[in-house]
Amino acid sequence: MTLPAPGEKLDEIPIGPFDATAVAAYARASGDDNPIHLDPALAASVGFAAPPVHGMRLMAEIGPALAAWRPDLAIRRLAGAFAEPLLVGEPAKLAARVLKREADSVLLRVTIQGPRRGPCLVAEAVLAPGSAAA
Amino acid sequence: MAEIAGDTPGEFILGPIEAAADPAEIAAFRAALGSTAPEPPPTYPIVWLARPALRAALDRALGGRFLPIHESQSFDYERPLKAGGRYVLTGVARRESAPDRLILTAEAQEADGGAMAVRLRSVLRLVEIAGNEKK
């Protein structure tokens, strides 16, 4: 098996838009019922036109995207910083690129970009041969 | 759960708490993601941070006037999570100021044998919202 080479990219994947029902479903399933994601009035009070989608809901798009790209590789590390919000109703795109290849693993930079200038999520994933680690 | 103040001011030891990878919970989590994959999603362990025992401890660490904003999250996987598996979660929550943050590091080990399964790190920015209940 050949590990992907630095510079190799995934095709961009459309993400969302997530509606209030989808956000509420994620809140129930994850236990993250932070009202900022569920209460439009609270979101408005801190300057959002609509509630922001959970950052973890966005991060959850990475696993399936990488598994579809290279089902022979498993995630050993997934780490991300949440920057710009993605609000309910807004579309986004997931992009990923291999940054580094080691003897038995690769490091990818993954971004989820919404309609604002900056990304919603900047993440790194380390993949290695094997079955799913989680 | 056990929860005691750490040696460092602003640091709280969390757990150990039981953290089963409940098949029904995994199925609900997968459904909320629209996932059809059979294994637990990589981000599934985040549900453990919402366990009542852990949340109660975090709430005590935070006090009552903050809206937590998730700034970053990491997972380091040592071995596959098993649906139906039993894990033990332990961690440390550290409060930082300027800016006000809570940094949670935790690890889940298999309840039988103690093998490390996954390490988590969460950074929460704490925004004071007068008149609103926090998370």
C-alpha cells in the first residue's frame, strides 16, 4: 500500500447547510445543549444572525470524508480549532491536503470554509494503515 | 464521581467516571451525523464530556455565569473504540485567565485491563453573559 504524497488533495466536499432541526438533533445526540446553538434570541444577543452550528458537528464531517477517500487508512489523531462560526442555514465546503508523509503515517490539513472570509474549522488529521481507531 | 481540587490553584481533577460506549447512544450519534458507518464515529467520545457527573464537576469548576465557547478539540486514538465497550474516563480541568478559558484534558482507558483508548483535549473560552444561564 502506498501512502498519499504531500500535496495530494481531496476533492472539495460540500457541507451543510444545517437547519435548526439538524442542530437540535446533534445537541440531543451529543449532549451538548449549549443554548447558543439552539436559541436564536441568545445568538442574536451576542451578534449572530442565527445560531452557530456546533463546531464538533463540523469536525464530525472529517472522519467520513477521509474514510471515503482512503478506506485503507484510519485516523490516529484528529485536532481542530474553531474559528469563524457557521450559522444555521449557511453552506460550507470541506477541503483537505496532505502536508507530510512519514514512514507509516500521513499528516493532513483539513479546513471547513463557510461564507465568511476565515475558515470555520482548521484541523489536522494523522492517518495510518489499519482499521478505524475510533 | 471523585472530584477534588488539584495541587495547582484553578486546577480540578475530574473522575474517574464510567464511560461506556453504549451501542444505542452510538447509533443515535451516528444518526445525528447521517452516518452509516458501523463503527463509532471518531468524534463520538465527545459525548462523554456531557456525562452528568462530569458536567456537574465542570459546572462547579466554572461557577455559574459563563457561556462556554468551544475553541479547539483534539482526539488521539490509541486503539479502536468498541461499541459496547466499557471505559474509565479521568481528566484535569484547568482554569486560565486573560482570556478566561477552561482547558480540559482527559483520557479514556479500557475498564478491563486499563489499556489506553483515546485522549481528549478541549479548550473552552468562557464568555460572561449577565442574565443568561450558562451551558
